[in-house]
Amino acid sequence: MNGCKCEAIHMRVVVKGKYDKGSAEVVYNRRSDAFTALKRYNNVLLDGKPMKIEIVGTNSELPVTARANVSAMNRQRKRTFVMTIN
């Protein structure tokens, strides 16, 4: 992408509940975007459960687009949250 040598920032998103558990890893190419998402989404409810978000590391060899799929079983219904950042 536009010749930018970016370092990928990894963020872990975890949702835990009595009957459902889910997790995802989101990869950002700018540290500031990762921390903005951390501040905005940490403890926000997803399917009635708070998301726990943490920065877990960096890796410059991973792709620069961020993708997250968070799936959770809510009784008999599967719900999916998808976030894409370019």
C-alpha cells in the first residue's frame, strides 16, 4: 500500500459468558488506530456481554488490512460481528 512500511499492531477481543465464548484478533497497521479502537470498544456490550480488548503484540510480516470475525452462540442462534478496516 502506497510504499508505507508499517508495523502491524495486534489486538485481542474476548467475549465470555455463561453459555457463549468468543474471541478474535484484529490487526492494525497504525498504533494510533489500535489504541483508538481499544478506548472506544473495551467493555462495550456485544450480545449482552462486555468485550475485553487488549493489545497483544506487533508483527510487521502480517497483512495491513484488519479483519475480525467474532461469533457467539446465543441460545440456538449464531450471531456474528464483522469489522473491516482498510
